[in-house]
Amino acid sequence: MTLNAADAPFAAHLSGLLPEGVLRPVEPRYLTEPRGRWQGQAGVLALPRTVDDVATLVRAANQWRVPVLPYGGGTGLVGGQVMPDGPAPLVVSLERMNRIRAVHPEENVLVAEAGCILADIQAAAAKADRLFPLSLAAEGSCRIGGNLSTNAGGVNVLRYGNTRDLCLGLEAVLPSGQVWHGLSRLRKDNTGYDLRNLLIGAEGTLGIITAAALKLSPVPGSIGTAMLSVSSPKAALELLSLSRAQVGEAVSAFELIHRQGLEFLTEVLPTVRQPFETPPEWCVLIELGLSGDGEASEALEHLFETALSAGLADDGVIAQSEAQRYELWTVREHLPEANRLIGSVSSHDVSLPLSAIPDFIKRAAAAVAEIGPFRINNFGHLGDGNLHYNVFPPKGHSRTEFAAVAGRVQRAVHDLVHALDGSVSAEHGIGRLKADDLIRYGDPVKLAAMRAIKTALDPVGIMNPGAVLRT
């Protein structure tokens, strides 16, 4: 194992405490993040197999005052999984803690270790004829510990909620190295402060989640998917309201897509089959999941007819098979990849009150246009108010040409979001990317309380320093 000289004594100490194979040579893949904004560092890399291994690692780090960086699937987009500066950390990857510990179909509960890949949890639920509804573009590589630590959202939040809403209990190692055995499967447990919800969304700054008891749901008897062309974001919101009036909580996903995103797919991912010959200015991807004897495709046909009569939609495609459903979702799920290939000047994961979204889209476009001749790919989970508002250089130009104004773009967008009572971090978390934004836009009383909690649980400050709260 190659270590910095300063790390060698700590690594030697750990070697005497841990089973063979837990400590590993540091590999480059643990020091990067998807957008290439930061290059991380590591003094020691550990791949524990048990919660006791994790407790031993954290306890030793606390004694030696070594920073601890929890590592999940590495898919986070705000830099929470890398430490670019400061003392080289102990990187703790939970990838070997990947067991499904138990499935309780009669309780609609599944217990999984934090290193389980999200897609594997979905498959284990399906094997028990149940649904784990968290669904993300990165579900083939992200891990449930990271999903919980960032309170990930995804496409089904409208019906099932964020990851926080899908968790009943946790097992976690606190900064002292103590293990909190909180893997409760109870739906009601009013026994004091809720440590579960404190650790969820904390991005590894208050401890390391090692396992979770997760909520499952019945598999819908009928699933229907459609992509409908709408005239404007306001019309899309009215269609959302109409959808919920007709089928209630059966609406599981309601995604807004702008023409620019479809044009990006044509430009850099031409093999992705699109449903419209001419991309509409705006469209929505709707998915329904009905129980009982109802047919989701019939419900969508009725919705489409009503929307046409009301002037809310003017064209549409309703999937007639699982293959067609897959094609529609392929369009939506490849938008982030097209963004990456184009290269954004500034990307924003924001949420707004639903009624404020049309005004935001109009005003943000005007504010960005004052800075430069940019292209805007605006898409996201309209049903829960979460937009991915991404700003790109003109065609034929590189984002590096606009690096000098990227900060102005981000500030303009975030200032407007804040003015409209929105949030500058909807589902990706704070990490290192938005730590300054948290100070700029956050409530001072909340920030003071957060710092007090951090100090109480992690007085030495070893857990993911620099993420969420500036040190």
C-alpha cells in the first residue's frame, strides 16, 4: 500500500485492528466525481465488510483526528464524495457491505446494507412482488447509503416521496465510533428525537449510515406512460392538476421537458428514438400506476382527450407496450447525458412553489440573456416543483469560453429562486458545491442550529469536513 508519510502510522494502527483486506491501496476512481470539478485525495482507503469494521475505523479516526470521507457509488453531483484540500482523509467505501439482510413482504419492508446498489434493491423487492419506488438515472451504480445521505429524489417523488419518506429505520456509526442500532421496522415510534431523519440528508457529516429498513409498496396492477405536447409550463401545471383530479394519487411521475433538451439529444445522442417528428416547445412525460381492475392506458386516453378539449395539449404518444414505455423513459433519462456531452456553463438543481414555476422560467431566461447568448435546457420533476435549470454555450462554442461569467449566471438564477421562495438545492444536496449558497440563502437560525448539532455529535469535526457546513 502506498501512503503519504504522515498516513503511515495511522494505517499501521488500523492494520492491527482490522481483518485482512479492509485496507486497500488508494485507487483513482475514489478521488473523482462525475462533473470533474474537483480532484480528491485520500490518505487511507478502507472497504469494510461489517458495521463493526466501520465502527473500528471511525473510532480510530476520532482518536487520531483524521478526517473521514464516506463513499457510496460516487455518483453525487455536488462534490460531497471528494475532499480536494485539507488533511488527507480516511475514505470509507461501503461497497462490500451490500447484502439484502431481510425482506418482509407482509410488512412491506426490506432491510439492506448501505452498499447495496439501488437497482439491486429494486430487483429484490420485485422478486417479493413488491415495489421499491426510488428511481434515478444512476440507479445502476448509486448505492442506498448515498441515496439516504443526500435524501435523493428521482422521478417518483410525486407519489412516493424522497428517500427520507421511504425509510423506517437506520443502523449507523456515529462520529464517536459508537453504533446506533436503529433498524426499526415500526411505522409509529414516538420515543424522542428522530435520529433517523437527522442522519438522512446529512451527507455523511454526522455519521456513516451502514444499513436501512426501507418501505416497499404494492406493484401497480397497470402502468401507463405517455408523452404529451403542451403549449407552456402554465399549461403543463394545469394538466397536472387535471391529471390528479381524474386519477388522484395514481400519478407517479410528471416530467417537464423543453425543446432544447430534445434538440440536444438530436445533436449528441442521435440514436435515442424520439416520439415527435418535430420537437414541441414543451412536453410532459406522465406515468400512472393503477391498482385493481383499472387500465392505466385507458385512463391516459381519457386524460388526453380532456386535455385536448381544454386546449392544454395538442399532440401526444401513449405507450402501447413495455418497449414503447421504455423508449419514452429513455428520452427523459438521457437528457442529463446529453447535457454532459454538450458541457454546461452553469447547472442548477432548484425547487419552487408550483405556482411560481412559469414566472421563474420566464424571468430566469431574461436574466440569463442579459449575461450572454446562452442555450437553456430546462427540465425536471414538475410534479414536485424540482427543475434542472441548465445553461449552455451557443452552438459551436465551448463552455470554457464563458468560464468568466459562470458565477454571474449561477448567482442570477439562484437569486431569483430565493426571491420566489424556492430552494437552490432540491435533490442533489449541498456537498461542497453549494456550501456558500447555504450561507447566502439559508436561514441564520437554522444554520446556527445545524452548527450546534454538528458540534454536539462531532466535536472533533472529523466527518466529511467542508461538506454542507463550511469549517
